[in-house]
Amino acid sequence: MQLHHASSTLDEATSAPPTPIDAKIEVSITDKGLRSYLKIQPPLNGGADPTLASLSAALSNHHISYNVNAELLEQLADHPVYNQDILIATGLAPVDGENGIATFLIKTEKATLAPKVKDDGTVDYHDLDMVENVMKGQTLCTITFPTEGTPGKTVQGKEIPQKKGRPAPSYLGRNTEFNQDGTAILSKIDGQVEFVRNKINVDETFYIKENVDNSTGNVHVAGNLVIRGMVLPGFSIEAGGNIEITGAVEHSKITAGGSIKLLSGMNGSDLNCSGDLKCKFIENSNAFVKGDIYAESIINSNVRCGQSIKVTGSIAKIIGGTCIAGHNIEAGTIGSVSNFKTSLELGMDQSNMKRQQELLALVKPLEAQNEKLIPLLDILMQLEGCNRLDSEKKKVLEDVIFSYNHNLEALDSAKKELEEISQALKAKGYGRIICTHTMHPGTRVVIGDASRIIVEPLNNALLYYNQGEITVGFAH
């Protein structure tokens, strides 16, 4: 009986039901906090399925609160999905700021100088585009500011800092400045721009250490220009400011908005400047100078000067050609013993001279036009008096009257301005021609409306305008 009782107890223990195990909820966080996953292990032995409360509690235990997919959470509570990683919450990735950008509107690298090809296919071997000129206020570089970006947020609600954009480097150099809102770099002066060592520099003076030749091509600068060598034949140089040249200028063209200084001189060349000209010699050349001219010799050249021409030094000669000045002409020797034709003129500055020539060129054509209109006007007026003009001829008459009256107004205006120029010259008076040594025969002198040919040598002479004639006095 005792054995039977023990066996029965063992059978009952063996047949007891297993312990129920509820569904297990696992939570994981990946991608540096930007993603959270749920993984549900199925219940065992009749354990409980996941509920919305248990799912929410699992997320809460891991502090997951940002951008949780509530709809999906409810679906999982109603229809659980087991043994799969299910994305349940997503964070917000940070947006990094963009760096500031500098956009250059100038050349930042020195290009190899090369001749330019023209539109017609020919090659200009003198135009090598050596200098980049800029004007005051010109935009050299535009600046785009950096952006801040926006921070992100993890699924646990923690802020993820963004990387803010870095500002563009400062490229400010000599004679440059930012505009008011800092979005551009501007030039403070007219000059030549270069990008050197990450700086934009604008210089008032451009230097050429050697000759102006095939290696440089023609040179055009907005500011000043200094040339340490010569200007070889066939080349041209131009500057908005002053020009200084150490070597000689041979068969070239020089233009300056300011003054020109030639430490040597020029031969066979054309020169134009708005300031003064200082040089040793001018030979076989054409020069137009609004200011004064200071030279040691002027030989066989055509020179127009708005102020005074002063030829001094050990040579101090004017021989051949024509010299015209608004004020005085001074030299040691004028003309030559061989009666080389030399002409000197005084009395008008170059701006008035140019305007006078323009007005005179205007007057003659206008007078000629009106002379041609008068016969036609007479005929049409006679026909109108007899009521014999049809509508077409009446229109012709109106046009002729308009043209005639318009020409008369232009003529009156031009003649009035010419008279004003003449009166201004008389009020100002004329300059003097001073020859400290010898003025040779053959020299022609014009002062105002008077002229004189020198027939005998004049020594130490002073020539001036006196009551419609040229009078000769002593220079000292």
C-alpha cells in the first residue's frame, strides 16, 4: 500500500501545466539616437499578449518620447507582430549650416600672356591683356554669408547640435572695402587689381620693370604707370593717371589722363596728356598737352600746349615744326642757321582752340544749307500767295521753313560763342615768346591775329602783342 501511494504522487507532479510567460518587449535605439525599434517576443504557455499599456511602458522605460508612431503602436497592440524589429520612433537629424562663399569677379591666377584673336580671325600680337583695370566702387568679389543650420533631436527628446557654417575668408587687401551689408568687396580707387597671397589688392600705380615690347604688349592702366625701360616701336601705352618712363619712347603712342614724365625723351611718337609734360627731347613727334611742357629740345615736331612751353637746359632749342601755346614759349635758340622752317603761335589754350575749330566747321555747312533753301523757300512762298499749294507742297513748305529757322538759330548760337571766345582772348591778353639766345631767320611768329616772319637774327629777344602787331623787345 505504501509503494502504490508514492507512485501516484509522482505521476501527479509530472502532469502539472507549465508556467505561462507573457510576451516580452525589447526596445533598441540606433543611429546615434535617431531611430528606435520594438521587438516583441511571443508569449509562452498561455502568457499575455502585448497591450498598448505595456508597449507604451516599454518605450517610457527607455525615455523614448519624440516622434513616436502612435498609430503603429495601437496596431501592434491589436495585432502583434513577433520576432521582428519594428521602427517605432524617428528622431530629427540636424541640418548643418553652409559655409560662406566668396565669388571672385576678377582673375585670381596670372594667366600666360597670349595674343588676342579678333572677331575677324586675325591676331593682335600687341594686345596681351597684361593688366586688369578696375574703377572706384567696382565689385571685385561677392560674399555669401554662412548659414546657421538647424539642430536635430533624438527619439529621447535630446537636442543634437548642428555644425554652423564658417564665414568665407577675408580677402580684403590694399584699397579695397566691404559694401554696407558686407555682401561684396569693392575697389576704393581707380587702379589695377591683383590677387596675391589670398588678398585682393588694388594699386594706384602699375610698375613694368623692363621694356614695353612683345613680352608685355600694349599697356592700358586705369591709374598711374611707371616703366623702368623703353617703349619700343609700334606699341601704345595709356594711363588714366600719370606716366613715368625711364627709357626712350620710339615710334609709339602715349596717352595719359594726368601728367607725363619722360626721363629720356621721344622720337617719332604721338603723345597726349591732360597734365604737364616733362622730358629731355621731343623729336619728329606730335604732342598735345593741356598743361605746361618742360623740355631741353623740341626738334621738327608739332606741339600744342594749353599753357606754356619752356625749353631750357644745356641745349634749349626749338628747331623746325610748329609749337602752339596758350601762354608763353621760352627757349634759348629758336630756328636754325639753315633757315629751317619753324613756327611759333600764341594766344589760345587748347580747349578754346578745339572749340573754335568745331564752331568754324559748323558755321560754313549751315550757311551753305540756308543758301540752298532760300530759292526753294521763295518759290513756295509765291505759290502759297497765289493759293496754288496742295497739301503735299504745304508740308514741304513747313519742312523748309523749319529747317531754315533751325539753321539760323544754330548759326546765331555758334557766332555768338565764337565772339565770346574772341572777347575772352582779348580780355586775357596774350603771352610772350622769350628767346634768351638767338631766334634765326625763317622763324614764323603768330600772336593772336598778328603774324611776323623773322628776317634777321634776334638775340635775347622778347616778342609780344601790341596794338595789332608783334613787337620785339629785350628778354633781360
